[in-house]
Amino acid sequence: MHTSKNIFKKASVPMLAVVTFLFSVTFVIPAYADDAANVVRGGLLYDKWFAITEGDIPKGTNPAYPETSKKKGKNSWRCKECHGWDYQGIKGAYGDKSNSHFTNIKGIGGSMGADTGKIMNLLKDKNHNYTDGHMSATDFMDIALFVSKGQVDVPKYIGLDKSVKGDAKKGEMYYTTICVNCHGFDGKKIKDMPNLGKVAQDNPWETLHKTRMGQPGEKMPALYAL
């Protein structure tokens, strides 16, 4: 065990801090406990809905996606592609014009606590262009639940400079009892992805979202309930 501990010490502190963030906002969960599974599924749909639905996969670029932006085809239909991993859109990490994900589109932060029916209607308007052929009624509801109830105020915890507010010591405890089982003490156990520490350093916003909601199409557990 002492050897594993030393190996783990080589992992990045930002990775630990990002994981720890989950446990600093547990106060938001109890009120939505009945919706937790659907909120998490909505978070997966926000990430890459066409990876987990049985609906039609878009063949072209979303007509509302800016022509000046750099993504094409089905990736332009991902919610995160316009609104960002931090949910802030133009005001967040995707607001930098040099960023390959820049779209100049506002985020979804203003929809925290919004009526899910109104959110579902927005998803089907001309600014989003999703249809019943793309997603089922359950899919639309789950995304709406995530937008309304599953968001957190990410800028409060992760700065645009990638600085993370967290407790690395507590993060180590969580990581070594939960995440380590799949990712290993050094974050390199999963061979088809980069070192987890580097991932967390490069994109702490994405790391936070996936830690809370899981990875679409994979067995990665969502830690939202914690």
C-alpha cells in the first residue's frame, strides 16, 4: 500500500481538486433526489446525445450552428459544443475567439431552476432544431432536467485560467477509494485515453462534467449522487 501511495503522489494536484469539487456541493442534491437518475442521463445527453439515444444521427451541420465556427456534421449538434462544459457559452472557456469551439453563443446558466416544459420547447425551436426523430420525449425531458436541476455554478469553482478551488487532500481520499479502481493510482490505467491528470489540467471543466455525469456510451459511473 505504501508503494501505491507513492505512485499516486505523482498524479496532478488539479486532478484531485477537481474530484474534490463534487463533494463541496452536496447540498444541492437532496432536493432533487427523486430526479437524480434522469438528471444524470440528461447530463450524458448534453455531452453527446447521439451516442446514447436510438434516434436519428444528424448527417449534416446544425443549420443554427455559426458558419464561421470550426465544427461540422454531427458534432455541431452536441449541446456542449455551443454552451460549453462550464455551461457559460460566450462568457466561459469557449468565449475565446482563438478556441476551436468558439461560437459566440450564450450559455445555459440562466436556465438553472427554469421550467422544464419551457426548456423542452426551446430545444425544438429554430435555434436548436431538434426533432422527435432525433430524440424521444424522455430524452427531451432528461436534458431539460439536467439544464434546470443538474447544473452547478462552475465559475465559482474553476476559473478561466483553469485554476481550481478544492482540497487536494480530501480529493486524494475520494480518488483512491473510488476513481482508482478504473483509472489507477497514476491515472494511466485506461490505455485508450490520456493520463487523467493531464486531462484534468488541460480541461478541468470537461473533467468536472464527466466526473459528475459519466461518459456517454461507457461504463464510467456518475458521481453526482455523492
